[in-house]
Amino acid sequence: MARYTGPVWKKSRRLSFSVLDSGKEFTNGKNGKPRRTYAPGQHGPTKRVKLSGYGLQLREKQRVRNMYGVSERQFYNTFVKAQNQEGMAGYNFLVMLESRLDNLVYRMGFATTRRAARQLVNHGHIEVNGKKLDIPSAQIKPGSVISVREKSLNMKPIVESLDSIYAAPEYVSVDKENKKGTYVRVPERTELSQDINEALIVEYYNR
């Protein structure tokens, strides 16, 4: 399945989950009114469909896959690699998703969304340890320095993103003035979204 490129709000509403990982897509409706957060349907928010065990597993997979903006094949391949590592497969999986270059560009505040961060990487605006890297899915090791290329330092989207109110997580450090940051360490589970139940994803692939 190809990566979803449609309106984020519609996907978030369908999954009853903030794909942006911030809830912003539910607050930016017309005239400043909050958007509907419940799943679409003619019966509105009163309709409740009880999902089967498989349905819950599938929904969780789709939530996380869409949040990180990963294609179906990339998502599965990442899971397989995480499962072959020592430790808990679910946690390893989330760490690998967080260690993607596009995600770290987003976490450091160089872009307001992961989708925008992926475009910055694809278009060659990002360097890792002083070398241009245009592969969004590249796995970045702790200690690596991610920076905006010199020719892109004054790009309006990057400047505006860094100027917005944003607190970077503790596992990255950011030098806003020089537009670079360091992936200090892998995140702890408590530092990642508590709305994610990675055990359901493990169950989905091991069923």
C-alpha cells in the first residue's frame, strides 16, 4: 500500500487518533472551531462499533504507520529488523521509527510535521555528520549531528518552524541559532506516545 498523502484530519478521524502526534489537526477547523474527532458515519458520535481482536491490532498498526508516515512495506521491514534485535520487539520497533532521519528532523523542530520533514530530507536540505543525506528512512545512530545545509539556512519554512513554540524531547539537543541538533540517545518508552499500544502491533504480525 502506498503512503497516504490526503488530508491528515480525515485519516486521524477515521483512526480516532492524532496522526500528527499533537492533536492539532482536530483544532484547526473553519472559523477556529474544533473539528470532529469521532469516526465518520451517518449516526454521528453515538454509534459505537466493537472491534474484534484482529480489528484492534489492525487499527493500532494503521495508527502508528500513519503517524510516522511510513509505507506498508517499510513498516513491515522495520518490524522484522526490530524483532531480530535483543530485547522487547515492540519497544525496539518504536525506537527504530524514532531513529529515522525524517522523524529526527521533525523532533528537532526543523519542520512542523513529519511530512514536511520528509520533504526537507528528500530535497537535499539536511546533512548528517557534515554530509548530505537525502534518505528519509535512514537509521541515525545516537551521537550523530543533524544540521540544515548552509544553502538552506534561511529557508522560510525552517525558520518559521524553529521560531514556533516547540519543546524538543530530551533525547535530542537543538542549537536553533545554528540550525543543527544532536541525537543524544535512544528514547525511553515513557518519552514516546502513551496512546500507542505497540503490543497490539506485535500480536498483529505474529498472529
